[in-house]
Amino acid sequence: MSFSRLKRVAAGVALGVLGGAVLGISSASASPVATITAVQSSHTLLSCVKVQKISQSVCVATKPGPTGPRGPAGPRGLQGAAGPAGPTGATGATGPAGATGPQGPAGPTGATGATGATGQRGVQGPQGLAGCVAGGSTTCTTVVHGNKIGPIVASGTSLTGSETFSVAQCPPTDPEVYGGGGLIVKNGTNSGGDVVMLEASYPGTFAGSGAEVAPITGTSASANAYEAKAVVSVLTSGDNYTLQAYAVCGP
């Protein structure tokens, strides 16, 4: 094939197959084998053809053809590295209280405490006098009641400040008085508010019926009677009181 015919065939093949306009021709060295190189741009496909025995290349620009069918999915890639840990989440709400557990076993018994020291025993007191036996060789100590005064009634006017006395005399079998006092009994509707007090009580010598006892003046004399004296502070009209002395007598 002649050089001119080969050039026309190469140009026709490039134009017929690629279907584009010729952009330009540039010089190149002859190649023993014809090659076609395609360059992809953003909008057009630039193709250049080199033909044997031809020192020029033919380049045409063509529009891309329709999109071919989607190829099969490639193999699954390797698993990527783990990402960094995320931030700590907010604290959740407090849950309900759990049920009460069973009662635990009883603990061991504690050790017995030490016995306290004993408070010292007191000194024994002296032996008392022989007791009084009725009908025996000794005379018993007795309590003798004196004359009862009253009831003394407050009628109309209060008896505030009034005084009365009673005397108890020891019998000849127990002539000496060792003590005594007086008994005051109040009666009436308002007796709880009445005030009748024991003004004085003391031993002395019996001076006769209706008379007060004579005070003891000598150291050798002994008392044989006891007097109790009462004084009225408050006695409501209609209420009354009684007074009676007593004496503790012995041999």
C-alpha cells in the first residue's frame, strides 16, 4: 500500500470509528505498529492514532458514548480500625429500693461483767433493853390519851386566833412520861380549807383536872403528864375540830 493511501485509511478509520472533528496534527516519529491512545478529559474524549510508515498522528475529539451497564460489585474491603471512644453518657435515674433482706443470725453472747466490790459492814450497835412482856416482872411502856376537847364549832364568826389545850396523865404503874403529842381532827363541809395547828406540846407535872401541866423546873423532878395546845388560823362557819393529847409513859 502506498504512503498516501495508508494515510487516508488511517485518517478515515479515526474519523469513522470515533465520529469526531479533527483537532490537529502533530509531528511524530514513525512506529512499526499502529497504536491508538485515548485521553479522558472532563467533557470530551481526545483520541490520537499513530500509523506505520506515517510520521504524523491524527487526533480527534469525540463526545463520550452512553453509559454502559453497571459492573459487578467488587470484593468487600478489609474492616477499618476502631474509632475513638465516645463521650460518657449522662447518669441514669436512681432505681427503686430493693426488698429488705432476711434478718441476720444473733450475735454471740457478751462476756459476763466482773462482780463489783462489796460496801464495808458497819459496826454492830449495842444490845437493846429487854422487851416489855405483859404480866412479867417488868412494866410495859404504854400510850395514854388525855381528855378530848370539842367538837368546837365555828358558828357565825370565825375562831381565828382561839386556843385550846388537852392534858394526858401517866398512870401510877408507869409514872414517868417519855414523850407525847396531840391529835387534831377537823370536820365540816369546808374542813379541807380549815387550818387548825398544834401550837405547842411539852411534858410537865400534872396539876389537876382542867389545869395545864406545871413546867419542870428542877433537874431531879420527873414529868408525869404531857400537854398539847392547838390554835385556830382558819375555821369556816359551821365547821368544827377536836383536840386530844397523848403521853408515852413507862416505869
